[in-house]
Amino acid sequence: MSSVHTPNLTINDANYKWWALGVTIIGGFMSILDTSIVNIAVPKMMAVFAVDTDQAQWILTAYMLTMGVLQPATGYFCDVYGTRAMYLFSLAVFTVGSALCGAAWSNDSMIIFRIIQAVGGGMIIPVTMAIVYHVFPPEERNMAMGIWGISAMVAPAVGPTLSGYLVEYWDWRWIFTINIPIGIVGYVLAVLVLKETPRIRGQKFDYGGFITSALGLFCLLLALSEGVDEGWTSAYIITLLYIALASLTLFVVIELNHENPILDLTLFKDWNFTLSSIVIFIGTIGLFGGIFLVPLFMENIRGYTAMQTGMLMFPSALTAGLMMPVAAKLADKFGAKPVVVVGLFFLGAGTWPLMYLDMDTSYEHVMLVMILRGLGLGLFMMPVTVLGLNTVPLPKISRASALNNAIRQVSGSFGIAVLSTVLQNRQIFHYAHIAEGWNLAADAAAKVITYGERLFVQHGSVASIAKIKALALAAQIAQRQSYIFAFDDAFLVLAAISFTGIVPALLLKRAQGGAKGAAVIME
């Protein structure tokens, strides 16, 4: 192992951990923010670059795929080069990628620059989690991860709000260039503050594991992101899923027989790590499912602007962030398990009322329900992460962190794919059901259309045109109502998924030793 790097600032050991936490939060917040901040600006980019939706969608997809492919390898790079070196590298690449994205001149150049940005962004989160675990003792990790987790909860919801403001009042390129000064400040602080962790020499890179995991995750994430548009039974999606299944199966075989696997699957022998991974998988679906469905409903059905929707989401994000340190205190006092269970209950309870959304639901009601969801997310997300990682030996933390984040990446994409499919299929179902109802009540439907026809005539339309307009309006009403019913069904599915997380949470074991919920198992 190499000697520990001495930072340029002289900081005593008691204060160093808090300085390190503050420095890493900068990079973590920026990385997570960029997973959601770009979405609002895509229509603007389509107009500037003169491309259609299919082409512009790759601006988002390329970032997601690159992050998913790189995250499994992060643990190896941290072990070999050290967490400080990897954090500096990832933050520098992310900042340079952001600058290039801000200067993009075409859709193709933007996609290439987003891949560069994602190379850095994909490694920042697992690296920062590894740093936090290295510098904080087990009894303080709940609080440290609670503070660190503010960025993980607030950033995805702040993204659309900030993006809407920048696109509406400034320029869409600011969503990228705003990262440059923050990235430079974060990099300088990291150089001055962070110490290097011990490096493990002589490890052979697991090329087989990397290639099979990269190919498998790439095809899986691509299939999940395009399944709704292409059709889940299309040859393209089935081929992607087949390649993903074959590659990931081969990946498991390679990892279980490799001396230094890129992802240590033996970590799943640990009961708490396995159960916490399941809870994180379910909870991440709950997080991103809400961020996906609520803005879609408020903007497409209720007609709110991106800025209004962003302001609707912000209190929820703020609540989740503020609850992180509170959850840490509660986990230290009562143990992480009850806090996780209560948090998941609040998440489900906050999602349940959303299945009754309609055109009359008030803005304030949706905001209050979202705040309840934020309360649940803030309570359970970090304690369950800490409870799962606390029983992992310290030398394996980098690998466990990489595996943890790969699970989050897949679960977020999986959740959105499932909910998109539910939304699409149920909208078709409800539209057909409404049309069937109108056929059964032909007299009533005819009276409604006739009434509409008369209204159009009164406003100056000729009889033939008025009838066409009345029929179109009736179809539009049916379409909108079927869409509302489909959203309600999707929220029902999301609530059920959220409540399901309580089952594995109840099976979690309290870590042995140290503070409540904080293990002291190290090597």
C-alpha cells in the first residue's frame, strides 16, 4: 500500500472528516443534478439543433448508459489509484464535459460531450460514498451519510426547477456552463483538503467482468429506456434483453470465479447488504417514479409550466433533504430498521392519494402529498444504505459502493420503464372503455354532441363544421379522461411498489457492535 497523501491544508483529524464530507458533497450534488436538469431543455435543443425527438432523446440516453456502464468499475479504480485521485479525476472530467456541452454546436456533438460528462459523473457518486465511509467511524456514519444524502434527495427534484428557470429567463446552455465555476471551486478544495486512501497494488483488471457487465448493463438500460417507444415485443427490444440476459449471466459466472472481480458478488452473502439492496431498489423506483409521473401529469394534463411544476416539486425535495440528518439522529437512537420501515410507510402513504388526481385537484393538495413523500424518502434512504454497508469490511467498501450505485442506476430506469408501460397500456384500455360506454349510452352521447354542436353554431361556425368540432371535442375529452385514469392507475402501482419495500425492511437485522445500527466490522 502506498503512503497516505498529505493535503495542502493542515487540518486536524477531528475536523478533517467534516471537511472531506463538505468537499465531496459538491461533486455529488452536481453529478446527480445533471441526471434531471437536462430534461426540461430537450425541446429547446431540438429546435436549436433541428432534430426530432428520437435523435434528441440520445442526449439523455447517452448520459444514463455511460454512467451505468462505468459504475461497476469504479471500485477497482478506487482500490488501485485511491479515492482522492479518482475523485479529482472524475470531477475534472465532469467539469470539462460540462464546458463542452455548453459549447455544443450540433446534436451529435452534444451526445459525444454528454458521454464525456457522464464518464466523470458516473464515478463521482460511488467514489464520494467510499470517501465518507473511509473517513468516518461506524458510530458517525448515519449522520455523515444523512448530510451527504441531502444532495442525493434534493438534486433530482431541484433539477427541473433550476432548468425551467434557466431555460425560461436565461439561456439553455447555462444548465451546463453553471457547472464550470462550481466544478473548479470543488476541484481546488479537493486538492487542498482530501487525503489519499491506501492503494492496493498488484490487482489484475477484470476485463471479462468489465466487458460482460458493460455490455449487459448497456443493453438492459437501453431496452428499459426505449421499450415503451419501440414496443416490448419488438425484435429490437427482445434482442437487447436477450443480449443483456446472456451477458449478465456470463458476468455472474466470471465474477464468482475471478480472483479480483470488478464487482464482488460475494457481498450478497451478507444478509443486511442483500436486503438493503432490495429496499434501495424499491425505494429508488419510488423516488424516480414520483419525479417522472407528477411533472408529466401537471404539465400535460393540468397545463402548468415547467417553472410552476418545479416549484411544486421543490418543497418535497427540501423536506427530504432536511429529514436526512433527522433520520440519522433517529437511527442512532432507535436503530436504523424502525426508521427505514416508517420512512417506507410514509412514502407509500404519500403516493396513495396521488391515485385520485383529476382536473379539480388543487395545487396545494398535490404539494402537501409530495411533502409527505419527501418525508418518507428522507427517513429511509440513507439509514438503509448505512445499515447495508456497515457490515461490509472496510477494504471492500469501494466495491460495495459501486455495486450499490449500479443497483440504483438500474432500478431508476426499470421503474420509469414499468410506469411508462402502465401509463400507455391503461390509457388505451380506459379510452376503449369510455368509447364502449358511449356506444352503450348512444342517446346520451348524441345529446352531448348535439349540445356541443349548437354551442359552436352560436359562436359563428357553420353547421357542418360545428358537428366536426363537436365530435373532435368529445374525442378530446375522452382522450384526456382516459389519460387521467391511466395516471391514477400508474400511481396505484407506484404506491403498491413503495409499500412492498416494507417487507424486506422488516427482515433487516440490527448491526452488531458500536452505536445502534452501526457495525464495527473491519479488516
